[in-house]
Amino acid sequence: MIETIKINIKPVSTSKLSQIDFNNIDFGKVYSDHMYIADYYNGSWQDFRIEPYDMLSFTPGSAILHYGQSVFEGLKAYRGESGEILVFRPEMNFRRINKSAVRMCIPEVTEGIFMEGLTELLKLDKNWVPDLPNTSLYIRPYIFALDEYIGIQPSKNYKFIIFTCPVGPYYSKPLKVKIETEFSRAVQGGTGYAKAAGNYAGSLYPAMLAQQKGYDQLIWTDGATHQFIEEAGTMNIMFVIGDKLLTANTGDTVLKGITRDSVLTLAREWGMEVEERQIPVTEIVEALQKGEVQEAFGVGTAATIANIELIGDDQNDYSLPSIKPDSFSSKILKELDDIKTGKKEDEHGWIYKI
Ligand SMILES: *Cc1c(COP(=O)(O)O)cnc(C)c1O
């Protein structure tokens, strides 16, 4: 049973909705009318409320600004056939934000605080869920530390916020990626399995260097030896080689993606051979040289499936075959879209209807 919480709602006086051109939305730049906020002080989460999306104010000494004690999530809501709002696997994000929170010494939120806040926010901003093809409402829950204190210790005060953004496609074309063998995204014993803010700050510089060489993103390898493939940018990575679906096993350094889990589940149900294991860089490079890599793609909530058209190592760039409508990644993308928008029956209990 999810406990009930009391949420105070202060609606906007005028909605911004009429100013939005849903045919032209830049990912993550348009914000819906409201946000959900909870404060943590005196040892508990309290003051649950929904307010107009607006500026926050906190002091320059706030811990988040200095030490990055912060975790976040990303999930999406879709509009179903008869206009209803469908959220994809939100209880997974609820569980994962707490897993991330524990790693960063942030107090966990209860299921009621997460799910009821999300539900009430989406009820209020339901008209912000777009219904054009390839659009959705991106939902961003996050928690951050607020103590005004420059010493390093876990904060005693936090904010949990959920806001939403109507979005179109994340990537407009297939990606060129470079296998990174100098910098690391995550290390054994580190914070790579958590969606901790600092992980992403640390990934910007290596990604920028790769972009200067003409790539879009990086393929991250393990921090100890750089001999095993882990993720692609901020997504999990998958390969189709000899009709087998191959992805890195999750753990300390590979984030447990919900899209990853969904794709693997469907692939297994379709009778495809699936391998979750360590992936040597040499195995992929050899398969690329022999032309055996049929498909490579990133999987994550923002992009769902991000096809890769070129993989570079320190010596060569290898082009991949172009994606066709009957490619695995095209079929899986369509299947996921059909489930998310209610066109296909939800056999897995993945859809949370508002
Ligand atoms: C969020 C994220 C993913 C993808 O997870 P989803 O639950 O599928 O969105 C993969 N890798 C990293 C590093 C991430 O932060």
C-alpha cells in the first residue's frame, strides 16, 4: 500500500501552454506550468506542494553548489489512444532514485512522496503531454542538499522536486561514437551505478574532446584497464552481432537502465539470444573489421534507441550498415512505442495510467 500524503496545490493564474509550438520543441528547453516540491528538514520529508514552475532561492553557501550532493531521475509520460496519460515504469525510477540517494547520503523518499507527487503533478499538467508522433513529456525528479555549510558532511536539509518538459526526439540522426581509452566515467567502488549529478559533470570534458574530433559521443570503457566496453554517452549500449544481442552486464560501473531492461525483456520474449557480460573492446573491433556488427545502439529514456552509424578506436573509424525498418533496433523501438502509447497491450505491467 502506498501511503497517502497531503499535497497543497497552488495553480498558475495563466497557463503558458498556448505559447508553445509542439511541432518545434527543443529537448529540455520548454517547461510545463507546475512543479512538485517537498522539503526535508528536522529529519523528515514534509510540506508537499505543487506550485507554478519558477525560480528557487537558496543561499550561496548551499551544499549543492559546492559538493554536488544531488541525484536525479528521468522518465516519460505518453498520451494514449483515447487521450489518457500513460507513464512508463515509474516505480523503477522511484526505486532507483532511492538507490542513488543512499550512495550519496541523501535521505530516501517514500513511494507515496514520489508516486503521489508525480500523479498530482501530471493530473494538473495533463495538457502538457504532447500527442504528436515521437513526442512525450519528459519528467525530471531530483533531490539536492541545501545546508548552508562549507564543511564537508551530509546535509540535513534537502529539496525533492519534480518538473516536466514536453519533448521531441533527443537525437535527430545516427551517432558517431569514439571508444574512450583515457578518461573514465565510472570506477569500481565509485558512483557509476547512481544517477549522481557529479558523474555527468565529469563526463563533459572527454565528450567535448571527442566532439572536437568529429564524434557525437563516447563509448565508455572500464576505468581500470579500458579493455571492456561499458556504456555509450549517458546510455547503455547494445550490439547485434550474428543475430545475438550483446550488452555489458550491470554493476558498480554500468548503470542499470530501465530501457535496457525493457529491451532485453522483449528480445528474450521474441526468442533472441541475449548475452549480458563483459565485452572486450578487441571483440567489438574484430567484429567491426570483419563487418559482423549488424547494429550498435544506445538505449536510455531520453532517446529510447539511439542508432550508431560509426565507431572509432584510436586507429580507425568503422562504419556500420544503415538501419532498415526490419532491423532489430527499428522493431524494438516500434514495439516499445506501441506499449508506451497503449497501442499494444501492456502484458508486463509497465504502464502506470494517470
Ligand atoms: C539514466 C542513464 C542510463 C539509462 O537509463 P534509463 O533508465 O534507460 O533511462 C544509462 N546510463 C547512464 C549513465 C544513465 O545515467
